[in-house]
Amino acid sequence: MCGVIGTEKIKGIRNERVMANVKHYTDDKQGKNRLKINEIIEERTLREIYLPAFEMAVKDGKVASVMAAYNKVNGHHCTENNFLLNEVLKKEWHFKGFVTSDFGAVHSTVPCVKYGLDLELPDDKYFGPALKKAITDKEVSESELDDKLIRRFSTMMKF
């Protein structure tokens, strides 16, 4: 039901030529200690319970952006979770929009870049001078940065 309602809301927002953002991807089910909690969830449980509403938002709603949650899932922060961001969201579901962090949910530069985050909010603590240094040091390729910029700006230009 959540996926159906959310998808219809996203479609309504898109009809007004405004970007919709779906959050918190994924398993953000508690407020206390959400910056430190590590949710251990089997893949089957993720796919059957936690991911279907997001999948509908991406595939049927064509949501513009997805906000990664604060918590960890299976040992990796949602902002640097290769399985959730790259494998499922971008490759399997063919998500063309951009992935943003929640405010203060970023904990690293290189893992976030490599594992699917496209935009750090609210500032540039990890995606500012630290990202420039990672590119200079060849820890991050220019093509990886290009992908993030293309995702962000092509989505923004659509609206």
C-alpha cells in the first residue's frame, strides 16, 4: 500500500514539473541511534519487505531522486552501500536520477563515490575539497565524478 500511495504522489508532483524525492532508502525505522545502528537483514527480507515501495517509486513513479538513510544495512552505511545503491537501485532497477544523502549522513568520500552516492547534503564536508583531493590522488576517477554530475544535472534540467 505504501508503494502505491507514494508512487501516485510522485506522479502528481511530476505532473507539476517538480522533482520528487523518496526517502529514506532503506530500513530507516528508528530515530534513536539511527546514525550508529547496523540493521542486519537477509536479502530475501530486504526484497520482500523493505525494497518494494522504493522499487515502485523508481520504476512506476520515475522519482527524480532517492535519499539514502542514516543507518547501516548489513555493515555499510546506506550512503555507501554498494548493494543497495549500485547493484539494486542503479543497475537492477535502472534508476537514472540521483542519490542524495540526508543531512549529516555522509561518513566518507571515496566509499560514497564508489558505492553510489551522488550528492552530499547539506554541505561539502566529504564532496568538496576532500573529493578534489581524491580525484587528484587518483582514488576517484573523473568518469565516476562525471556520472554523478550527469545524473544530477540531467535530472534537474528535465524539471
